[in-house]
Amino acid sequence: MAERFSRLAMLTSALGAAVTVDEVVRTALHQAMNIEGVVRAGLALSEGAGRELRFVSTDDESLGPLNVRWCTIDGFEDVPLARTVRTAAPVWLGTLADLEAAFPDLAPRQRILGTKSMASVPLIVEGSCVGGLLFSYDREVVHLPEHQAFLAAFAAQVAQAVNRGLAYQVQHSTSEQLQRSLMPHSLPELPGLAIGSHFQPGGVNVDVGGDWYDVLELADGSVVLTLGDVMGKGLQAAIVMSEIRAATRAYAVLDPDPATVLARLSDLVGYLPAADQVVTMLYGLIEPDRKAMRLGMAGHPPPLLVTPEGRPTVLDHEVGPALGLGSGSWQGLRVPIEDGATVLFYSDGLVETRQQDLFDGIDRLRDWVGELAPRRRNPRELCARLSQLMGTGDAEDDVTILAVTAAPGQRRASRELPADPSAAGLARRFVTSVLQDWSVTEAVVDTAQLCVSELVTNAVIHSGTTSSVTVQVDDEYVMVLVQDRGGRGAVRQPEELQPESISGRGLSLVDALTSAWSAEHSTDGTTVWFELALDPAEVDPESLLAMFS
């Protein structure tokens, strides 16, 4: 009896640290394997009114360190666990003879596995059966009332933890959808500016944060840049973020002065339902002639200004208090912007981790920007590369980056494409015509034509939606973007590609022929872009194509 109480206490403690359903399942099955005589354990959750069961067990390698790989079984199959879920009643099989009598088709395999007895117990939440737990023993077990009560108590704790995990996942999904829906669906096309961004939500088992960014052109031609972070996690942070973002737009239209907007926002935060909420924020107002930016900072990591030559400077002057901390001063700093200079906003998730403090992270970011920027990388690639180099792949916090470059000489053209195989040919002809009109060399035109054909074909195959192609040219580079409307598509990095994959082969070709390329995902679809140097000496498609012959 004492051992059973100890087992239940250990289960309670372990389940207390489990947040998601997968974590609950992994914990429950590992704890089940500690019960005397248990050699295998399984757990099923009901789906589709019990017609199907999602099942995972300790028989295979499904309980990996990162994720649980579920399989589906027929809810009407005549096996102990399915019967338990159908009837919301336990199944007690104390001997192999009991198993053979009740489930004759199952008995031969269990005999091979060495199973001598089994027990299947329902997972009950608020009177409804949501699944079941299966215990397989290497010995005959007399399922006395106290043993049945122990397994029922074990299952009751697991059921409550599963219910918490399901509720968490619903809230997490709602928060993430809200957060993503409020991000710009696509970056605006603004005269004299090139814009890039990157957003990566925190880890899969981390509550959704409150990061956001926005770009807004005002009536006089000035441009408002904002990037902020609501302190806190979950749905409440996402809701506050949505209110702050909407209010920022409204206040900027009334009076875009940084100090005025931040003061009004700080007052607003004090009236929000979460009275203790704190918000950090960067607010930039780029003047209509693109020669300067007025900057306001509210408790947020300072932005970087990168000169046309690639020298980064941390703009850590005049940092005011975070919004919601009462009255303060948010003096606007006027920052001159040269043609070709880049302003970089980012959230603390890019520079601060458990292993790296904020100031060390900012220094590291500045060093990487200094390495990348002299190569005249476009803002989109700068954001993508910084995310990779700063090691944000498994970041626990949201990572948000916004980069804006003064690009007065940039030319741009776009066209829509249909959702059928003719799209690739239309894109090739459009890109060729535009680049020839802009006097781009034949070698670069040929490479751009080949690469855009691969990207558009990939978009048609994997999204099945209409798409668009955009061409932009500055003094040194051609950039081509293909955007579909199909949500997160099957865009894979070259190292993940299989030789027989048509789309994979195309992306490997793009990777080999271009100066840079990347994929960006949003609620509206997938954008894949590539960049080519205008200097024909840097582009040699003939030799590179030989790699694929």
C-alpha cells in the first residue's frame, strides 16, 4: 500500500511539470513503466466521437526526447484499449487464459511478447471518457479491489493532466493565430525604401509572447516603423499586443511625433484590463525625403544604424521608460540616414537567452551586422541571416527583426500569376522583359529566368493558388520574389531535399546559381526570393548547370 501511495505521489509531481499533451503522455507512460511487473504501457485519446483513437506506446521508439509520434487505430477494433474507450469501463485480464477468452485474435501476439496479464483503464474527464491507459505485465496479476483502485487513481491523475494539456494547446493555438494575424501580411512597397522582416515564435512548448512589428505610410509620405514586446505570455499578452498595435496606428495618424505617440500609449497601457502590464517599444518616423528618422525608445533594446559602408552603431541614446510604468520622458532622437544606410529594429529574443545576457547579445549582434552589411545584403536577407547566425532556431522567446534600407535608386515591377502550369512561362517572360528594359546583362537575365521558373513551378505544385512575381533592381543587385497564397508551403532547404524531388532539385539549383535566397512564411502564404549580383563576372550559370547534368 505504501508503495502505491509513493507511486501516485511521484506521478503527481512529474505531471505537475508537464504542460502539453505530448509531455503528459511521455510522463504518464514513463511512470507506468515503474509499476511492478509492467513491461509495456500505452495511452490512447479519443477522436471523432471515438471512431478513431490516437495511440502511443512504449513498444516502439515513439517516446523520443522532443516529440511523441502518434499512430491511429480503429476505435471499433476489438482490443482492450478500444473496448475501454467505447464503454468507459476498465478491462481486467489477470491471466493469459483470460486474454485468450476475451480477445482471441490478440492473444497469439501477446503470447510471443511474453505478456501474462493486462489491464485497460479509462481516462475520465467531467464524466466523459477521453481515452484510456493500457498496462501489460510479465506475470499473472490478481486484480484485487485495491489494485484496481490504484490503477483508477493513476488514470484519474493522467486524465486531469491530459485535460489541462488540451486546454493549454487550444489557448496556445488561439494566441499564436491572433499574434500572426496581426503581423503585416506582406511588407509594403514604399518609394525610396527596401524593407525586410523576420518573425519566429518561441519554442513549441513555450506560451505565445507579445512581439509585434508594423510599417505604416502616412499621408505626407513619412513612414512609421514600430516593433514592440508585451511582457508576459499567452492569450492575455497577445490581446494587449493587438490593442497597442491598433492604438499606435491611430495615434500616429493624429500626430506622428515619437514622444507624443509613446506618451499616449503609456497612458493607454495604464487603462488596459491587465493593469500591471508592461510594454517595451521602438518607434521610428522616417521623414518623407528619407534623409532622417526621428526615433523614440520605451525601455526596449536599442536599434542599430548601419552606414552604407557597413559600419553598425548602437543607437542607445535617450531611452525612455517602458510603457505602463507611469509618467516619463520619451524624447525623440533625430537620426540622419544616408542613401544605402539601414535601420535595424529587433526584439530581446534575438539577443537575450539563458546563456547570454542582453548586453553581450547586443555586442554580438553588432559584430555580426558588421560582418554581413559590407556585402550590401538586402534587408530581407539581413534579417534571415541574422536569425541564423544568432542561433534562434530553438529560441524560447519570440524573435522579431525589422530592417529598413534607404534605397532611392531602386526600381520595382510586379505581376499576378494564375494557379496553373502556364504560370512559370508567364513569369519567365515577365522577368525577361522587365530586366531587358532596365538594361540588365544577358547572363543575369538568363539566370533570373531559370530561377524564377523553378520557384513559380514550386508554388503552383505545393500551394495550388494564384501567386505573384516581383522584380526589383538597385545599383548592384537584382532581387526576384515569388509569393503564393497557400499558407505554409513545402519549401525545403537544400540539405533536406531528396534527389527524386522535383521541387527540391529546383531549390538546389536556385541555391547554386544565386547570391542569396530564402523563404518567408505568413498567414497569407509563402514568399521565396533570390538575389543576383549585376556584375556578370559573379554569375556563371553554364558551369553551375553542369553540376545538375
